[in-house]
Amino acid sequence: MTLNEAFGLAFSHYRAGRTGDAVAVCRAILAAIPEQPDTLHLLGLALLAAGDVAAAADRLERALAVRPDFAEALGNLGILRQDHGRPAAALVLHGRALALRDWSGGRINRGNARRALGDHEGAEADYARAMALGPDEPMPANSLGTLLREKGQVGRAVALHRRAAVLAPGMADAWRDLGHALREGGLLTAAAAAYGRSYRLDPARTEMMSYRLFSLQAVCDWTGYDALCRETAAIIDGDRGVALPLGTLSIELTAEQQLRSARLFSERLVRAAHAPPYHPPPAGPRGRLRIGYFSADFHEHATAYLAAELFELHDRDRFEILAFSFGPDDGSPMRRRLVQAFDRFHDIRNAGVDRVAALVAEEGVDILVDLKGYTKQSRLDLLSRRLAPVQATYLGYPGTTGCEVLDYVVGDRFVTPPEHQAHFTERLVVMPDSYQINDRRRPLDGRVPTRAECGLPEDAVVFCAFNTTYKITPSMFGIWMRLLARLPGSVLWLFEANPEAAGNLRREAAARGIDPARLVFAPKRPLPDHLARYRIADLGLDSFPYTGHTTTSDALWVGMPVVTLMGGTFASRVAAGLLSAAGVPELITTSPTAYEELALRLALDPAARNALRRRLEETRLTVPLFDSRRFTRHLERAYGTMWAIHTSGAPPRGFLVPPLPPGAAP
């Protein structure tokens, strides 16, 4: 057999996925011709496919030692370095390859390295050049579309992903990325269709089905809803693939199923499996603990509305408070307030992973607190490299992340009772009152509209359900419609998240025998005006199993009572904890029947509703839920305990934060 024939045989084995056979033939060739560069290169690729990264890198480097101008080997070694957490090294290799030959694949490779290093302008230039070099290739358009979506240029991103899908209709990733861009642009039904197409093309990517379900939930399109929920549960229970963790919170799954979903999602799609862990240097002696908060929500956002005062109230004699922001700067008053609230505010939107790790180390962060979890713009991939000695998750995501490098989750006796530890990879930190911080500077001075201005009846009961649309389930909506049927003239006031959802909910109401006109939709308004609207509603109806968070505390702050149903998961217990901390635990129910009957009883009893409203208004500044200073002291106690456990050399362990005596929170 000639060299060409043997090499052809090895290559055919490699292309067919027979990596063991490819390795064997390559080694036989090299036994006869030890430094044959093409064979060394192919052997490196085969070893990489077999999972032997070190040996693969060695063979690629040997191929380059023999033939330094081997552009393909430079490119493939660059991809290996990129995939294994060394984008700076990859950038050098891709640059050398492109100096030898300018081709679209090489431009995409270098663009990917530049993007990982935070050089978005350079990446955009490389992707654009790749499109010019390969106008009929889908990857350049898809890569550029993904970058532009991350930069907020959603319209251009949609066009580019559509182009990629037209060029390669069978490319599942193009349809996935088109779905992401459409969802970002608010075209949710179209996004669901794109995700469905991606899933059909590659059924192994089960997370695409989750994205499709989540998009349909956001527009309240419940066609095939039960079947999609059953399939999600079957995927989790049978270990058949990945489910979107955020999506599991809004369908009726158990805490154990949510844990399995989050753990697998973390292992396969979040954790930089090939990236070397970052080991922060030991913290030197200092007088103050350094707390770093990671979030994309340091702007006009629900999380900021809750937490702004926390950052301001931290005891600066004992703590340094740092922000690491990877979200937009909207130039808003809230953004300016937050920048002032921190000792140092770092905008890391365009920083690569290595730069973020170095920055956290330079700052000497002791405890890193993620405020996002699996919500929009999550960056748990950063924390997966262990950037700080202690890492915790708090506030943004009501469930376990499944990430082993997150040591703690901050909860309370409702959302994370100690007996729920088995459902979390993180250790439970149980706060004494409520896990949710609240900003006492929430505005109360918005102009209260008339019911007529809001399209509401003057002399009928107004049920209010302002939770976002993906939290509305068919079963809970059915209860709401039964309440309208049992109370003639009453209306349901909903938040108008998107026009598609409004149309679908009106159709669902009609299908249940309710006049669609009895559903009234509230458009988005500035926070003071939005909060003022709660004053003209009679009773809040909570969603389930993903209960109200900021929405519920907003209502309670203004004085509107909310009926909730408490379940067995973190997300299904949040509103119950808030109601307890607000001093109205009688509004918590534990079954759908009890929920419906309590809502009806209060709807028929104006005196009881008014008494609840008066109690909420009169105790607003004294109940634990809105005692921001007391909460901050409790959280600081939690941080102190985390750090004491760490410095003792013991592994993280769950603990209860001891409550301060009433009035003892300076």
C-alpha cells in the first residue's frame, strides 16, 4: 500500500467516525515515516476526537515543527487552544494561519478567539471578511449574526441567521440561532417555529424543545402544551438530554426534576469543560471582606429595583462592595444610582474570560455573588472557573443552578427550608425573615389613575395578575376564568407583555365561556405609574408554579393583597415567603381548590379586603419584608459565616442565619 493509499484509508476512517482505526493507521504510517506532517496532523485530529487532548496537541505541534507554514495545522491547533480555555494562544495561531492563507474558515476561527477575548470590533471585521470570502457558506453569516445579537443589533442578526438558514436548510445551529435572535426581538411565535425546526433537524439537542416551549408560554399559546410538558419530564427522568432550567420552573415539575435538569445543563452547556480552572491567589490579611456582585441587571430592571438599597446599606467599615456588570448601560437614573452605590463599579461587557478572572483576582474578591442564575444574559460560565474563594448565588434565579463551583444559595425558611437540601448542589443559607431584599425608595408618589383611564369598571371587582406571561399556565388561567364566571361583572387585569399573548388569552377566555372583553391589559409604564395602578385593583391573583417575585412585593408595598398557592419548589414558594414576611400569611394556600375559594371569599368581602389593605399600608415600614437595613445586616452575617467556614479549611456547609432582635439593625 502506498503512502497516499494508507493516508486515504486513515482519512476515510476519521471521516466515518472510526477514530480508533484512524489512529492505528496513522501510527502505522508514522512508524515507517516518523515525521510525515500530514499524518501527524490527521493523527492529532483523530486523537482529539477520541478525547486525548494532550496527545492531540503534541501531534499538531510536531506537524508544525516539521512544516511551520502548515496553515490547516495552525488553524486546528488554534481551535484546540480556544476550546480548552486559551483564547490568547488561539489568537496568535489563527493570525499565523491567516498570514499564510486568507480563507473564510480561518477568519471565523480568529473571530471566535477575538470574541472570547472581548474584541468585538475585531471579531466583527473577521466575520465580515469571512462572508466576503465565502458568500455561499452559512457559517460566516451565522457567526456574525450571533455577535450582532450580543451587541443588541437584533434586526441585523435576524437577517444574517435567516441567510444562514437559507444557505444551509439542514443546519440545526442556524435555526437555533435564528430562534434566539427572533426571541430577543420579541417575535416569539416565529422563534418557537425556528426552535422547532432546529429540534427536528437534531433531536439530540433536546434543549431546543425547551426553548420552543418557553417561547410558546411567553405568548400563551398552549397548543400541544400538555404533550410538551410531558416530553420535558420524560427527557429529564430518562436522562435523554438537556432541558432549559428556567423553563422547568414554570411547568409542574418536582424539585428533584429541576435539580437533575440544572445539573445536566451546567455540565454540558455551562461549565467550560476543557478550560483550565482559575485558582485565585490566597487572600492577604485585610480588615474588610470584599464582596463582588455579578449581574447583567445593573440598570432599569426588576433586580435593580429590589437590590439597589442593599448595595448602599452595606457596612463599609466591614465590607468593600464591588460590581461586575456585563449588561447594558442604559444611562438611566437607576444606573447612575447603582454606580454610586458600589465602592468600585466594573463594566465587563467587552472583557474576555481571562481578563475577568484577572480583574477579580486584582480586586482580591473574597466572596463572589451571582445575581443571575439561568435568567437572561446569564454568565455562569465565568463562575464555573472558580474566580473567587467563595461563590454564591442569590436573588436572580429561584432554584438550584446545578453548578458544583457555586458554594451557597441564599434563601429563607419558605423557599429553601433545610429539609430541601437534597434538591440543591449549593449549600443552603437560610435567612431568618425573607431571602428577598426590598428597596424602601420604591416610589409611592405616582399619579393614581382612575379606573376609567385604565379601561376598568368602576363598580365591579378587579382581579389583578401582573406576572409576566410565561408564568401563566392553562390550569391557573382556568381557575381565574372560573372566578370570573362565579362573580358576574368582575374583570381580570393582566400585564400586556406582548400583543400575541393578549390575543391568545382572549381566545382562551372565550373557549372557557368568558367574554374576552372581561380581560383588560395594562401596558408597560414607568415604575412610579406602574406601582400606582395597584391602588385601584381589588385583589392580586398569583401565578403557579412560578409565583410572583418582584411583582408580589410591588403589590404588597403599595398595599394590594395577593392570594398565592404554595408548592414544593423554590419558585412555587417565593410569594408565600413574601406574604409571611409582610405579615399576611392568611393569604397563603396549599391547594388549587383552597386558592380559588379564598380568592372568591375575599372578592365577595370588601371589608376584609380593605382591612388587609390598611394593614399592609400601616405596617409597610415595620414588617420584615421591607426592613432593608435589618435584611442587610442579616446578609452580612451570612457572608461572615461563609468566610469563617472557608478560612477554617472546612468545606461549605448549610446554616441558618440567626435573627437580630427587633429594632437591632443600625
